[in-house]
Amino acid sequence: MARRRIDRQAAARRKSRPRKSRPLSGRRTADRGIVPGRVVALTDARRRAATRRRSRENTSTTGAAPPAAPETLAIDFHLATCVAAARAGGRVLMDYWGKGRSYSVQEKGRRDYVTVVDRESEQAILRLVSERFPDHAIHAEESAPREGSAGYRWYVDPLDGTTNFIHGYPLFSVSIGVADAQGMRAGAVYDPVRNEMFTAARGQGAFMNGTPIRVSGATKLEQALLVTGIPFRSIDRMEEFLQSLRGFMKGASGIRRDGSAALDLAYVACGRYEGFWEMALSSWDVAAGSLIVQEAGGVVTDFLGRGSFMDSGDIVAANPAIHPAMARIVRDAFSGRS
């Protein structure tokens, strides 16, 4: 009798013990589609998938993160084309850079040169833009203007700073911009030597290699480092230019002359210079750079404070604090001749 009680007690204890789980054998895990050692990873993956699913469900019910508007997608594509075209032109420039004057140089005007490098860079750019936008107008430095029917116009400078390039002076750029009925829409200025890509799209800010840029925070002209271009096309206005130069020499911290208007504007946009002024430029010289300055918080006008710098070729670009003083000096120097 006592032995039966002991046996029943032992059986009760065995039932109360937790059962040890047996590891699945290789055959059994294979049959179930489970790889040994990955059970936790699979669980985590399912958890992340569930989180993403809940996020999508929440987005659809709250209205958050709507799809991009067609206009935003269009302007992004225009900017991407500016960048791709600038890089295409830059590759051509670097193919010739540092190889001496192994290419032909022609003088198309007084102190105004063109090389096979300019032309090959422009061909690479126009090929890309034309393939993507066959109905867009194109205004390029080395080609006859092409009219279009879509309401967009591209401004192409395949080598801004040709004289620098010829002499082996490492300051030159490729400048690509596109405009619509409202003005400049997107633009890129590319320095292939330093691999610096300056970009902007209207209403989206300005960037260098993807990092946001802003104009300088200097508040006084005496703090300002300025940049200009010495005119070679408008000798008849040389005295007015020299008067403006004297005014800035007296008032500014310093003045530089780099030889690439597009890069000058890009440098104003990222705060390397406080301001830039030059006269008698072409539209392709300033189209992209002017937008980059404006999207970086700067001000761009002609010598009389108007927005017609693309037509007149006379331009003043600076941060908002410096621009009024610069505009006053050039207005006084040029006496309404802009």
C-alpha cells in the first residue's frame, strides 16, 4: 500500500515538471522551411514588415506623405538633366585638361577665343538635352539658337573661362540652365577640376555637391570680398567700369578677378565672395548662376536695380546686406547707361 502511494507521488511530480523542448533536426527544419540559427532573424524581419505595413496604413488614413506633384517631378527632371549635361561637358574638358595646347584655338572676336574643347563639350551637352527634350529651345554659346514649341529655353555655356583653360589656369566651368515663362527654373554650374557641382531649382534652395549653401552673412561693404570681370567687349564703357572699380577699391575688403562669371556667381552663392559685378555678359554666362545665388538667399539685379540682367548683360549679385551698397556704386558709375 505504501509502495503504491510512493509511485503515485512520483508520477505526479513527473507531470508537474516543464517539458524540455527538443531541437529540431536538420530534416525536420528543412521540411518546415526553417534554417537553423535564423529563427530570430526571420522573426525580426516579420516584425519590420508588419511595422512598414502599419506605417502605410497610417499614411493612407491620415493623408500624410502624398505623392509628388507632376510639376515637382518635372522640375526635378529638368535639374537632373542640368547636372547630367554639366558632367557630360566636364568630362570633355578634363579629357583635354593638362595636355598643353594640343588643340586648335581660334579668335572669334577681340580677345574672345573658342577651341575644339568648347565645341566638343557643347556637342556632348546638346546631344543629351536634345534627346530628352526635342521640343525645347536651346541658346548655346557656340551654336545657332534653336527654337522650340514647349515653352522652355536652355542656356548652355560649355566652357566658361576659355582663356583660363588655354593658359592652364584652373578656374573654368560648365554652366547649364533652363527657363520657363516665369524665369529661370533650374541650373547647374560645374567645376570639373575640383569636382564641385553647384545646383538650384526654383523654390528648392541651392546646393553644392548635395549640401545646402547660403550667401555670406557679412553686413558691411568694408567686410566684403568682391569679384569682377574686366570687360574686353565693351571698351567704350571702360571709364565707367574703372569708376566702379575705384569705388569698390575704397569701400571693400578686397577685389578678385577669376575669369569665369558662372563660377563667380556660384562662389557668391556659397559665401566665398560677398558680391560680384560685371558688364556686357551673355545670357548663358549668368543664367544658371543667377538662380543659384537667388536660391541661396542672395539678390541679383542689373546696374539699375532691375531684373533685366539677362538682357542687358550688366549684373550685380550679392548677399542682401551688401547688395544695396554695391548697386549704389555701380549706378553712380554708369550714370543710367545700363
